Amino acid sequence: MLLAFISSQNNIDKLDEIRQNNLKITGLQEGTANTDIPVIVWLSHGVHGNETSSTEAAMKTAYELLQPQNAKYLENTVVLLDPCLNPDGRDRYVNWYI
């Protein structure tokens, strides 16, 4: 299983701090949360085994997010991108085409 973290370099450098703060915001961890943190967005692709193009769509999403003109969005956002939530189902379905 693969999970990609896409954000600005500043946010990538402090991923654990962002994660810990998010746990405080949700009440799963004690402490005072900082509300001036990046938004966390989780994108899961390919949940159903018969979705043949979901992994390609995930790669296109990653490509577009990483374009220089979109850097401003990543300053305040951490994107967690799962390109294939159901790899076994996708492999089974794609093998029908062979």
C-alpha cells in the first residue's frame, strides 16, 4: 500500500507536529490545539475493484497538485493521496483484460 504526502516543503518538514495538533483538535489527544495549521485533505482512489482508471486519476491529481502554479494551495494544505485503496480488487479486474 502506498500513501503520498503532498504539501509545501515547510509543511512536509513538520508533518508530525501537524499530525499531533490535528489529534488535539479532534479531542483524541490532550492539550491545547493550534488552530492556525494547514488543512489536511485525504484523497482515496480505487475503493471498488472494478474501477480501472482510478490509479491513473490519482497520478494525474498528484501531477496537477505539484505544478508550480499550484504551490500557493500547498502552503496551507497537506494532501494525503492513496492511489489505490483496493489494490487486490483492481489487480483482479485488470487481469480480465489480459
